[in-house]
Amino acid sequence: QVQLVESGGGLVQAGGSLRLSCAASGRTFRGATMGWFRQAPGNEREFVAAIKWSAGSTRYAEFVKGRFSISRDNAKNTVYLQMNSLKPEDTAVYYCAVQFTAYYIATRPENYDYWGQGTQVTVSS
């Protein structure tokens, strides 16, 4: 049973930083893609960033390039999302997800196989 548990969300002022963590368990993640998505009220879930577990290659949404950074710690089975220069429009529930079924880094939520419960990030102006 794959489990993804997010942590690290909270309330931060604009311009501040947060680091989200996603602890993964339940099977080997070699070859998998770990992604971060977010969903604000009234909006669809959107891709933020993803990383290939083994190769370490990454992909980012345009709106976070230069501000967010995704990384992983293979020994801890944990993926991180470092978020800097946060803006009020970054306010959303952030979800961790894993994709086992494709060799490429997908950006559509329907391509991901398992999801965490989400962690709230609120950026005040």
C-alpha cells in the first residue's frame, strides 16, 4: 500500500519561504516520478514541479521557475519542495503524488497513481 504524507505547510507572509516534505512508503520508488500539485478554492488542481526518483531530473511549472526547487532524499524516501519568494497567489492546498506508469515526467494529475492528503499553504499580503 503506497502512502504519501505531506508536511510543512503553514501561514507565511509574502516574500517568505516554506519547505514542504512528502514522506513516501509502501514500495520501491525506483523509476517513479514524484510530483507536487496545488489546488486553490474554485480552481483545478495544477502541476507545480516533479522529479524522477532515480535520475533526479526535474520539471517545473513556468510560474514557479526560479522560486521553487524540488529535491529528494533517497535514503529517507522523502521529496521536498522548497518554496521561496512566496506570493499570495501561491495560496493553495499542496499535494504530493507519485507516477509509476510512464518514463516521462507528466504534468497532468490524471497521469499520477497515488496522492497524499495535502497540506495547506497560505501566503498573506
